[in-house]
Amino acid sequence: LRAAIALQSSDRIILCHSDSETALEVGRSLGITMFQGHYLDHLLLVTTDPQEMIRALGEAKSRHRAATRRASDQRKTAARD
């Protein structure tokens, strides 16, 4: 697993189902820097201001819409060429 992770850029690997501090420790020891899972959701919930969470979610949705729009535009351009 360590060798496979080393072949990728650390910004391309997400350890999902990170449901404990142990999962984060193991991931970090393997060079993983991004995680998702119920444990992290809980940490964010208890440490983040609700208004900040709403703002961050809105920004994430805006970035997603922009990326989706760009991908759609690129497909349309490629189809015309």
C-alpha cells in the first residue's frame, strides 16, 4: 500500500471511511493528507461554527458548479471540432 501511495501525488489520495483517530494516524504514517469519514464529520460538527459551515458549503457548491460548467463547455467544444 505504501508503494502504491508513493506513486501518486499526495493531493490525489483520500482515505475514506476514516472513522477513528487510529485511521487518521495510519493514513498519516502512509503519507496520506486527505481524509473523509464519520469521525471527521463529527469533529467538524463539534468544532465548527454553524454559520461557517453554511458559508463553506455554499463556496464548495459554487466551485462544483463552475467546474461542471467548464467540463460541459469543453465537451461541447470538442464535439464541434
